[in-house]
Amino acid sequence: MSVRQLIPSLVLCSFAGCLISTAATGQQPDPLADPRPPLFIGETFPIAAPPDFDYSGQIIESFSQQHIESDNVELTIYGQTLSNWVGLSHEESRARGTHQGLENVWGPVAAYDPSYIFFGPCFTPCAFTLKDINNLVDLSGLYARVKWRTRQSGFHNMQIIIKLENGDWFIGDYQEPPTIDWQEREFSFVDLRWQEFNPEYVVTEGTGNFVETPDLSRVEEVGVTSLITGNLHNDGHGPSSAARIDFIEIYGEAVPRR
């Protein structure tokens, strides 16, 4: 066998040996693979038009589980005004003058004003969270992140909140500020600083100082709040001071429940 014939054979044998070695020691990571985690929860909060709707006006409903697309995702709403409106239809709550909570709103010009969750009628601060009923989520990885589309007005900001498996609550310091138009943003959990959070009253608690970064490897719920009430004019339906969210996507690794 000539040297010219021998060299390719050695290369092939060496490559085969590498494959055997890799199989014996475990799968090696692909250096070209995307290191970012997959989508864990993604919700767009769809709203269905009533029969014979002419699409020239708004559709407004009280925000509820019916606006969650995934069968595996559970919605929880927090705040002091829940007893005034949860369980009532939007029409009932408005008629009683007790409507003080989150709405799902669809606008006739969807390209500009899509369906969104509206915080305006929250006469005390409101928050909502989403959780996968089958899994926790690991948000401790370098590339775990949130993507959302929001529009705030007045002095409102949108912030992320989390509940850990052990029941501890925290709010992240990233604040999506007021803008004239809808803004689509992404941010990473690794970049956040955290304060303790009280979901019953939807306020920060503790000393008010930032805490040591919590263990984000087993997160139970992820959600949003603006921490302040909507515009009280016209039962909170005025556009000048409120928070709005069109969709939210949470990227992290699913973790089976114990």
C-alpha cells in the first residue's frame, strides 16, 4: 500500500475512533448549537368577537382563564380589588360600578392597537402570573429571558414578577417605560436585580433594598405588574395613565415537578 493510499485510511480510522470515544464518554456539546433555552410559555391573550360583531368598535372583557391559549398554562390574578369583579362578566361588573380589575381589550385597528391586557381599571395595583401546571421553569441559565410587547402611558412602568417553588416572591428592577407606540423588547433574567414582593397588595416589601439574587432554578409562576393604579377618570378607562401588554414569551428550561 502506498503512502498516498495509507493516509486516508488512517484519517478514517482515527475519526471512527473519535466517534467510539465520544459514544463511550457521553454526547459532546455541539459548539455551533444555539445556547439559548426554548420557549417555555408564550401567550397572546386572544379574544373572540361576539356574534354579529361589525368590528368597528372595541371588544372588552374581564381578563380570565378563557383568554389563555395553552391547556397547560394557568392564570392567577393578584390585587386587593379581586373580590369586586372576578367571577362577574364585564357587563355585570360595569353595571354594578364595581369593576376594578384587568381587562382584555381588542381594538378595531389591530395593526396599531392589537388585543391587549389593560391595567387601567385597577383602582388598587394589579398583577397577573402564568404557570405551567406540569413543570416549573429554570430561569437561572445565562440566556433565560423574557420577550414582550407593551405600551405604557402616564407614569406607568411594566415589571416582571416571579414566585419560587418555596413560595418566595420577587420583582425585577427592569422597567418598561411609557412610550407613544407599542414596543417589543427582550431582556435576560441574569441582568436583573431583585426586591421582595407582596402579591396580596402588589407592592414591594422587606427593607426596600435589593436582595441577593434568588435561586431561579425552580420558578413556579412568572408574571407582570405596573405597581400603581390606572387612571381613575371614567372608571379607569381613560387612556392617559395605564399599562398594557399584548403578548409575553418566557424562555427557560422546563423542570419536572417533584
